[in-house]
Amino acid sequence: MKGIVLKKDKEQVLHHKHPWIFSGAIKVIDDNIPNGAIAPVMDHNKNILAWGYVNRLSDITVRILCFGEKPFTLDTLKQLIHKAIEKRLHNPLLANTNAYRLIHSEGDEIPGLIVDKYDAHLVFQSLTMGIDMLRNEIVQILADITHPESIFERSDHAGRFAEGIEKRSGQIFGVTPDEIIISENNLKFSVDVKNGQKTGFFLDQRENRKALIPYCAHKRMLNLFSYTGGFTIAAFKGGAYEVVSVDSSRQALDMLKKNLKLNHLNAGSIEVCTDAFEYVKHSTEKFDLLVIDPPAFAKSRKDIPSALRGYCDLHVHAFHLCRPGSLVFTFSCSRFISADDFQKILFISAEKSKRSIFILSKYHQPSDHPVNIFAPETEYLKGFLLYVE
Ligand code: SAH
């Protein structure tokens, strides 16, 4: 049988239901299996342990789609998509929003597939060659189960290069409007799923934006890496009297202004289009509350040392802008930097800035971005609420 045979001492991974097989774990891979195709993964005795899709160009040679001897079929795919949707259906945490992640890749046992829901519209994102091959089937199943008004493709993630596939985006089904108004925590946001960053909005910060609200009354806040103002709008809702939002993207800040209007907020917002590192280095302003939500600095393992230095630099300078007794919500969405590493960075930054700092709370990704317990790597977002004395 055509397939992949694992080295004897590497079979354990599959017994523990981890969905990734690295090249070093493979004893033999049949030359006749094209990249992107689904194949059985076997133990040294040729017993089938799982089925997954192959890509020799990727560090992760096989991503598992189902465990056990039974082959992966269209029905298996349907079941997986159903299970993901089911997880969200009666989730009270999602009751207050019409925008959430419907399928979260390995977190929903479909490696490489992201589907986000914005009101009645879906955004489809494929991160791998294997998912590209299943694209039409996935789109058909999504249309049959969820009856969306439209499906737009945003398979333009930079990670596709490592998979040997081109970026692709465009309309797949129906007509997606240029602007979709979503509602989150009783706030409104305008989302451009066609041109915005990621799939249009950072849905993974929904709960953390909500967590910010009670801390904002009578505060002057600095929102670093503001994007379209998710935390800014939440801060005004919580009673902040002034918010300085810093982002290097002019389009994001234009959208932020739109979002202020949408929520009938018209005073106290200052938008600064610049590099956030430069801003914190040169600013002499003082704030009572800071939000620091940068993009992932470490996109791969080799970036870790420079990412750690970046986080440290950013925090040392940011702490200097804190009035005594202020609060800092700070986040890292780098998959390769653990919560412990992040806490160490905060410790070093506190020492360097000569401020006494206390952790008041910790945050993580929301329930529509589930962590697969068998794949701890699916936990990527971590946050801390700090008290800066
Ligand atoms: N907090 C936001 C999401 C932030 S995403 C929310 O709740 O929606 C990260 C943002 O950082 C993006 O808007 C991106 O444009 C911005 N960005 C990336 N590098 C930057 C830099 N060096 N300086 C300032 N902004 C940057």
C-alpha cells in the first residue's frame, strides 16, 4: 500500500493524537504520493495509524486529518466541519456577537483551514497545499450547512510560501460587500474582509477587549498597534476620556475613525500613524492605561531571539510612559513564544525600566479559537494585565 511509514521510536506522536509529522519521524514515504494528496500513515508493522495530507516542501511533512484505520472520505470532512460548527452553536460566550471563527485549523482538527464568519458572510482561508486540494469540497459543505450569503477567499497568508503555493484571494460564492458591520460586546465595527489584515478583523481579541472595559473610567489610554480600534472603542465605552491609537497602517487608522463614528464617539481620540517602537522611544507623554497588541514577532523558531529582544525593547520604553499606578494590558500572539517566555520578558523589562510591576490577571484566546489538547501549539495568544507602580 502507498503510504508513509514512521520510524519505530516516533510512532508515539500519533498514539497521543498529535496532528503533525515532521520529516525526521518518517522512515519511508512513497514517491508516488504527490504533495497535497491524502495518504495513510503506518507504524513499522504497516498498521495504519492515521490519514493525513502530505507536503514534502513543508517542515511538517504530514498533517493528520483523521486517526485510525478508516480512510478519510468526504463524509469524514463533513463530520469535522459539523463538529466545529456544533462547538460554537450553543456557546453563550458568542451570544453577543455576529462575528466569530467557525473553523480554527488544528484547534478544530482540520489542519490548515480557517473559516471566519462575519454576520451572514464567510471568509475562507487555506494555509496549506492539502487544504487547497480540498477547497471545492469544503466550500460546498460550508454552503450546504451554513447557507451563507457569500464566501470570500483570503488565502493570502505569507505562510503559504513555505508550502510552495501562491497567494490567492477573491470571491468564491455570492457577493461579499466591501463593508460588513459586525457587532461585538454591544459595539459596532466596520470590517473590510477583502482588503483588511488577516480575514478583516482580529476576532481573537474579542474577550480581551471586553475585559478592558471595566478598567477605563476617567483614564487616558495609549493603544499601541491599534489596527481599526478594537481596544480604542472598548476603552471609550468604558469611560476613557482620551485614547491615543498608534498604528503603522494608514488604512487601519482611517477605519478606526469610521468605527468611532459608527459608535457615536466623537471626542478624545488621537490617531498617530507611525512605527510603535519609534513612538514609545521618543514620546514624553504619560498615560494611566496601555494596551500593547503587536503582530507576531516570531513567525518561526529562528526568529525567537530577535522577537524576544523586540518585546523587551517595546516594554522597557512603554513602561516609561506609565504614570505611577497605571495598568498595562499586553499581548503576544507568537506561537513560538510561550506564556512563560513572555512572562520572563516582562520580568526583564521591569528590571531594565526600574519599575515595580505586578501581574493582576492573565488572558488567552477566546472559545472560538479552541486549543486542541493533543496539540498544545494551538495555544498561541497570551496576555497579562500588569500594575505598574
Ligand atoms: N489590537 C488590534 C489588533 C492589532 S494587530 C485589534 O484589537 O483589532 C497588529 C497591528 O499592528 C496591525 O494593525 C498592524 O498594522 C500594526 N503594526 C505592525 N507593525 C507595526 C509597527 N512596527 N508599528 C505600529 N504598528 C504596527
